Amino acid sequence: MFNSKFSRRDFLKTSASAAATLAATQMGPFAGPARAARDKELNILCWEGYNSAQVLDPFRSSKSATVKAESLTNDPTMINRLRAGEINVWDLINVNNPWARKIMMPEKLIKPLDRAKFEPYFEKMMPQFKPPYKWAMDDSGKDLLGMAQRFGPYSFVVNTDKISRKTAEDQGWDLFNDPKLAGRFGILESDDWNVFGVCCIAGFDPYKAHTAEEVAKFEETAKRILKNKKVVGDIATMNQAMISGEIDCHLTGGTYSASPARADGHLNLRGITPNKGPLAGGKGGIAWIEITSVVNNPQGSPLAEQFLEYVQAPEVAHTVAFAEGTFNPVAQMGNPECFKLFSKDQLEAIQWDSLEEEMARSAEYDIVPDYDKLLDIWNAAKKS
């Protein structure tokens, strides 16, 4: 999930035309002359976790198949690769919630699933995913576009030994406007999510078109946040800096980024969802939901739909939730047979105790209408 989600259809189109010249190179080991029947071959473009041997090896063995998975950390990059010619390479794509409904299906990069076959799986998921689940459906409500699995709230993380959970939830994004925090926080290397976070710190909803005044406020906030930060790095760097006491909190982040440290016993590190904020309905946090779809590959593998069914099984869904890397809730925890597989420590790692209330306080991640403009400002601020 993290570093995921880009924006702007026109940006994707522009990037895709440039990427097309590299398509053959990008295909690498997947490229070949006339492709044979692919009933023993499956290629997955995904977030980390689904590329884990823990997840893939049992499926490989059961199908006597060659399964290749490539993990990226940016949804638009994955979508651009389909646009650039790799629609003929991949069979499944795993990205965050708005992209199937708003971009990939309208542009025929993915194809619908058989509702009769797959909707019963949604019936066993947690209540918020019961069919017809919005992000898994097209605008008409007719076509099922993919399957939900991992999800979670994602705003920022604090060391509760330094900043109490109550203080962080009550103060919300305004915490990062406090001059006393200067030099005491980190920034996770996740530019798209940092754009969302800076919008919230500046006091406005990221998921709408912004006025000139809001854009100016974004720039001022971005420069100030970058000036006051202590460290920039990946998840491991952020968690270690918090454990060592070098920083007290980091943005952006949540269950996804805090879970590895929590699984190691550092329960004082906690993803925070503000009680209120500038998002739609006065919500304070942002939540992501992954949707896995079948690519509209003219020579698609029949194993694609079989894999989607495979990861619904309780044992496999649990493995997906705790594949190496980061640990996350999965929609299949609504099935008692899946939920019972989670130990007390695992539930603590993914902040199960507050998950429901944090999701209720979160707006669901969406596409930022003027993301490219805000990203340029963020990148310029980083350089300066």
C-alpha cells in the first residue's frame, strides 16, 4: 500500500506515451516471440506481500505452474506499464481502491469478474465489504472489477511514550504545525501520501480541486515541514529512529508502517487516526483498500481467477496479512475461520483494538484532481 497512489488521468496518458518506447525492455524475461498457451503461467504486478514466497509457493506447487510477481510501490507506475504495452504481460494487477473503478476499467485495462462466482466471497468479508462493494464495482453497479483484501488507516505514527495517543488524536494533523515539534519528527519516503498529508496539515481536503490560495498554503506548509523534519527514510528507518528516541513521530504512516515494529514488541509505536480533520464529512484520517483485478490481457492465463479464489481461503488470507514486510488487516477477517488464525500478538501488531473506529474516522483514499501540480511543488520544496 504505501507510496501508492498517484493521480491525474492526463498525467498517466502523458507518461504512458513516453513509457511505450521502453515497453519491450520493461517486459524483460516475460517477453518472447509467439506466446504459447498459458495454462501453467501466471504473472502478477502488485504491492509487496503478494510477491512473497509464503503466498506464491503453495499456489505454484498445487498448479505445477510458473508464477512470477513483481512488486512496485506506486499505483500509477503499475498502470502506466499496462498502458505502455505490458497489458500483454500481466494477468493480475493489485493496486489501491480508486484505480480500478475510475481509471483501469474505463480505459479497458482490466476486465470484469464473474459476479456469480466471486460475490459470495464478499459475503464472508467484514461488514463494510459486503456486496456490492463500491470500490470493487464499476460506476453502473453492473460489473465486478476485482477483489478486496488488505486495507487500513494511514495518517501518521507517534511514539506514545513521547506523545500520548489522546493528544495525537485530538490535535490531529495540527500536531505538525506546532513549532515545538521541529527537529523531532521524520518523513516517510512516500511522496504521494506526503502530498495528502501536507494538504491535511495545511487544513484542506486533498481529494478536491484546490484554489490558488490553497495551493499557496500547500507550498508554504511543504517548505516548513521539510525544514523542520529531522530525518527522511523508509519504514525501517522511521521505526528505528522512533525506537531509538531520535524522533517522536513521523508522517505519513499508520498500521502499515508501524506494524513491523509493533510485531517486534514495540507497542508504544502506534498509527494515529485524528478524531477530526479537513477531509469530507470532517473526517481526520485517510484509509486505503487494495483491489486485485484481472488484466485485460488478450492471452490471459486461466490461473488469474484461480489465484483470486486461492487468496480468499482463510489460511492464505492470513498469510497475505502477515507476509514478510508490513502487516495489515484483511477483509477476510470477517470470516470466523480466518479470524481465529490471528494470534493475540498479531492482532496487537495491526491495532485490531481500534481498527473499526479508526476506519470510521477516515475518508477513503481517492485521486487528487491536481496532484501533478502539488507533487511538483513538493519535489521543488525537497530540492530547496
